[in-house]
Amino acid sequence: MKALLLFLLFLSPGWVERRGSELVCEEKSVRLRGMCLGNWWVPEGYMFGFSKATSPTQIERGVLELLGPEESEAFWREYRAAYVTRADLELLARSGFNTVRVPLHWKFLRDPAELERLDWLVRECKRLNLWVLPDLHAAPGGQTGDNIDDGASYPWLFESPQSRALAAQLWKEVAERYRDEPTVLGYELLNEPIPNWPGYTELHPKLDEVYREMGAAIRQVDRRHLLFLDGAEWATKFEHVSTDWDSGLVLAFHRYWADPQAIGPYLAVRQQRGVPLLMSESGENDSKWIREFRTRLEAEQVGWYFWPYKKMKTESCVALVSKPPHWDKVIAWIDGFGLEGEGRRKLRPSRAEARAAFAGLLENVRLERCAVQPGFVEALVR
């Protein structure tokens, strides 16, 4: 193990480029095998055990209510420092993964401290020969209208000129920051845009418009990095995603809870258009399903990222976080945000209990306190 880490110190990821429907690095075919660093910059309720508080804003409000302004701000700063560390990345590298996908929240993309954290991630991954794929998981205005984009219950990104302009500008700033860095694989412009809900299909043509706007902004400063385009309806539909406007495009699909063999429609899109294909998110299933899906993807030369690396409650992850003391009381309070008056007040943990719970969480998210799930890892890399 030590020899492997020493060997990796002398490597750094090279430029990944498109050659027709293939991804290549130094003229050799690239097979991406990656993990998604979910719940880091974009917290999701279920990964903490919450059932009603699902979005980052709802979770942050609950933490604020329990810790107050100064302590909650300090908690989140320490949380982001502890959730992914050098030890986490070394575990992924020695386990056999060659890339990480990083869900980003737009509100941090002009925060100097969080940009430095992203710089740190790129430096560490460069040291370990891991490519980094930034993914705009929570875009200005919201691209899904669900909890995962932390928006206002509708994909306003597509209806709001201000949000569209800001999203394009933020990608331009990210691209300018990393335009000379081959460790950055490319840019996944939007995560799972536009749900498959009634009345939302009218937004599909606007997805292509937004992608072109973002792509044009990026290409003003960065002509080399790949651009990854998720399909509509949770990254499953590509009818309204054009691929003729840039030579560095890759189509990214997601697939959850379905027949692991049924990826024929995506393979057909790759063949018809002659563009590379990536499965940029799947998981939350048992090891048998995950192994079957991963094997099918690799048989068809499709790179992949599975979700998530680390979380609480269920074992479908690499590193399982244990509940800290008093966490059930924190769950009851934060999930009770819809209650009012005495009914809510009865749920409130004491100040000492709340402080102990969040201090315990900061300890338990560290890799040395997590339980690595060998079945999950082996289903992906053995």
C-alpha cells in the first residue's frame, strides 16, 4: 500500500480529450471509474437521516436554529474541512478509482475560502493521479425544482435571464481558474436538469439554449477542457441536447433503480451521434445490482461515477458515518420545521445536546471514524 502511494506521487493526470466517440489520454483509451463526493458542498437530508428537511437551505436553517449564527457558521466551515480530507482521497486512489465527481453549489463559486478548498482538492487529486470532474449540482435559480438544486420549487434557471447569465459567468470563472490544469477532467454543466414531471417538457428546448450559453462563456477562456452535458428528465433524455456546436462535448446520463442491463438507448445515442458517453451518477442500491451495472458499463466501454462516497444511515457507500450522540433529537427538530408553537418547541434538544451532537458529527465524518464498506467497494473495482 505504501509503495503504491509513493508511486502515485510521481504521476499526475494527463489531458483527457475526445477522439470521435472515445475519450483518450496521451492517445490511449480512458476508462473512468469514479466516486461522487456528494453531501460535501451540497448537503442532502437523507444522507444525515432527515426525511422532511431535504435541501441544503432547509438543513442549514435547522442547524442555525440549534447552534445560532456564529456556531452554525463555524460548524459548516469545519464540516467542509473534515468531510473530504487527504486520507479520503488516498483511500479512493488505492482502492482503484481514478477520478472523483464534485457536486458544487453556485453560492460558493465566488467564496474565496471555498474556491481555495476546490483548489486544494485539485492539488491533492493531482498528487494521487485522480481526475476531478466539477458538477454544477445547484445552479442559480435551480435546474430541477427539487431539493437537490436548492432552488425555489421550480427550475427557474430556464425562465430567468438573470440566473442564466450568472450561471454562464460562473462557469467562465471556473474555466479561467482551471484552463491550464489537466487534473480537471472537464465541466459537467448541470446536474439532472428538468424533472420528468407533468408540464415540464416545454422546458426541454431551453436546456440546449442554456448549454450553448454556458459553453460559449467557457470557450472564451478555455478551449481545451471537455464539456459534459446531462440529458433532461434527471439526465435520461437527449432529444433536445444538441452535440454539433463544440468538438469537446460528452453526453452524461444517470440511471437508478432499473434493469442494470437496459442501457441500449444511451448506446444508440453514442453510435448515432458519434460522441462519447459517460454514466456520471448511479448507486443507492445493493452490491449485486451495482456489480451488474458496473460490469455492463465496462463491457460497453462506458466510464462511470457511483453515488455517494460517504453518508450516514445506509451501507450503499464507501464510508459509512455513524450517528453521534443525541442525533435522533436533532433529526426530530430539523424534520419538524413544518410544525408550529408548542408542538415544535417540545422537540427542541437542549443547547448542550445540540452542541454535543454537531461536535460528534464533525468527529464521525472523519475517515478514521467511518466504517469502510468492503462489499460496496468490491462491487465496483473487483
